Amino acid sequence: MFNRMRAFIRKFIGFSVGPFVGAFLSFITIPLTTHFISPDEYGKASMFTLFQMIFATFLFFGVDQAYTREYHDTENKQNLFQNALLLPLLLAFCTLFAALALPATVSRLLFGSPGDKLPAVLFGVMIVFMVIERFILLSIRMQEKALEYSLLNIFVKFAVLVLTLFFIFFIRRDFLAVVYSAVFGQILGDLYLLFRYRSLFNLKHFSLDTGLLKAMIAFGLPIVVATSLSSLLDSMDRLSLRTWSDFYQIGIFTATLKIAAALSIVQTSFTSFWVPTAYRWYAEGKNIRYFKTVSDSILLGMSVLAAGILIFKDLIVLLLSPGYADSRYIIGFLCLQPIIYTVSETTCLGIVFSKKSYLSIWVGLIALIPNVIINVLLVPKFGAVGAAMATSISYIFFFAARTHFSATNGMRFPVVKHHIVFLVLLAGAFLNLLPASDTFFINIGLLAAVLAVQYPTIKKIWVLSHRRRASEA
């Protein structure tokens, strides 16, 4: 077992190189941005990214998920790729034409005024490139080319960093500097992807497979509804702030999300390799104890990282600039989302293995209802703090629902420890609303509590590691 776990960890590290280096580049980019751009302007820039994510949810039509599901069952991978890309790319071009026809309307939706027409048009251009990039990276990921996948992510992040520096120091210091650097950096990276993997777009042997398309759409339709609910869950906080608060609160909230991105690094790298690995393990008939070991281990790693961020939160917030000091009060809540989502990727497998993708719709609804209620009640009065509370609490519902439906479809293992850890971290988030001078030792105690709850996992990892060293001696 420890040999398999070693190979598992090695592949995880391969997929993690990109997100970790990308995070380092973002770590440089974020302070530069927040030191020169006010929270209000940063809030406007975040709306561009938010609506980009929302639109992408609908444009993929769930076909991206169907592509990964069909990948190992299809011999002609290139034809599968081209058929899968067809519908999302068509919808992306429709979005671009709408942005070209109604730039003032798009500008008002994104930035609150009709005057920024060029970035509104670039929004449509960006959507097209996003769709192409998504399917190219999925192809690389399903081939489990870990290092190549990571290097491509690094290239895109590096392009964004260079352009951010260029815009801030030589052109402008408002929200458009963030928008333009993100757009042109992403396009530059995607043009390289298109050139590097141009063979995927060779239509010489393309044949429209209507049966395959129908199967992918049938699989994807429940997913697009579920993904739409999930996207709404992820964006309801900022949409609520846009409705009942102001761009300053959006800026504070978004900047804090960037801090919590330290956990999203692990989320991204883990899910990038876990999906193909889990499908392969399932096809090989692996015992459920392997899935449980991964679940317990990722819970331990993520929760320790979250406690560490809270311990050093004041030092981290200093990097943003004094104008973003309020971020320290909500960071504990926003750390919960990437933790819970990442861990749920290990407890939801019964849903995907059973092909009952419609169950994800119920998961989304169960999480979204408390999210909407809490946002409506708290955001008008507490702004970013209320939105952060809504996000963290609703993700506990998300985990419980995802795990329950998975367990009823053949992937059942104990998760009491998971719920205890999440509740400890949620309690810690509320305690971090206290003045900064009172929270350092509270967060040390929080780390100790998280480790104590997970002592059996620590012991198991220690035993496996000791056995491996003994076998190599």
C-alpha cells in the first residue's frame, strides 16, 4: 500500500508544481496591485472575474465534465475532444457577439457605468479563450501529464504578472490595470497553448458524432444545473455585496479571497490529479480504504494550513496595504470554502461513479438556500463580514449533502471527524472577529485542537511512513 501511496504523492507533487509556483507569482502580484489600487477600484476589477466565472458555468453546458467521464472509454481521443469542444465554443462566440453588439450594457453590468466599452468587448474575447483553454488543459490532465500541466499554468500566471507590472508602473493605476493585465496575460498564455497543441484542432479526420454529443449533453445537463447552483453559491457573496453594499466591501472581500488562495492552491492541484486517479482506481476495483486514507490525509493537510494562515494573518494582511486591514476579520471564514470543497472531492465519489449526476442539483440547492438566507439577513448590515459568514456556513451544508448522496450510492466511510474539524475551524473564524491582540493564542489553541481531533490520522501516516522506510532499508 505504501508503494502506491508514494506514487500517488509523487503525482500529486507533479500537479502541485504549477499551482504552487503560480501562487508564488500571485503572491507577488497581489501586494503590488493592492498597494497601488484602492479597495473600491479592486472591487470593480473583481466583478470582471466574477461574471467571467458565472458565464463559463453555463457555456460549458456540463460537456467538460462529460468529456472527462468519456475519456477513458473512447479510443479516438482527438475526435472526442473536437466533439466536446463544439457546443461550448459556439456558445462562447455568441457571448462575444453580444458583447460587440451591446458593449454599454455589458459595461454597466460589470462596472456600474456604461462608459468602459473596450473592457466589455474584451470580456467576450476572454470567454472564447477560456473555453479553448479549458478543454486543452482537460486533455493534458486526463493524460496525467502532471509536470506539463503545471508548467503551462505557470506560464499563464507569469504572463499576467509581467503585464500587471507593466500596466501599474507605466500606464494606469485603476481597476482597468487589473482587467487589462488579466485579459492580455491570459490571451498570451492561451495563444501559446493553441500553438503547442494545434494538432488537437486538426479537422482532417473529424466526424460529427451525434450519438456521442447526445450522450455527453445528457450527462452534462444535470451537471450544468448543478454547476450553475455551485457557481451561484460561490458568487452569491459578491453579488450580495454588489446589491446591498459597495465596491469597497467587494474589494476587501476579494482581497481576502486572494489570501485564502493559499488553500485554493492545494484545492486546484489536488482536484487536477485526483479526478483521473479516482476514476482509474475505481476501474481497477481499489478497496474503499484507499479512498478513506486520501480523504483523512487531505483533511489533515488542509486544516493545518488553515490554522497556520490564521496564526500569521496579521503578517499576511500587512502585505496587502493598510487600506485592506479589515481583511483580518473575515479570513477565517473564507479559508473554510477551499478546505471543505477539497475534502468533499474525496467523499462525493459515489455520485460520479454511479453516473447519477442529477444528485449534484440537490447538493447545490441544499447549500444555496442557507447561503441566500444568511446573505439577505447579514450583508446589508455587516457587509463583507456577513458575506463571509454565509459562504463558510453554506459550505458545511454543501459537504454534508455531497457526502450523504455519495454514501447512499456505494462510497460510504466514516466522516464524523471531518464534521468536527469543520466546526472547530468555524468556531475559530468567529473568534477571529475579536481584536487582533486577542487572537494569536486563540489560533495556536485552534491548531492544537485540529491536531488532537486528527491524532488517529497522524498516527496512521506515521506508521505507513515508518513501514516504507523499513522496507527500503
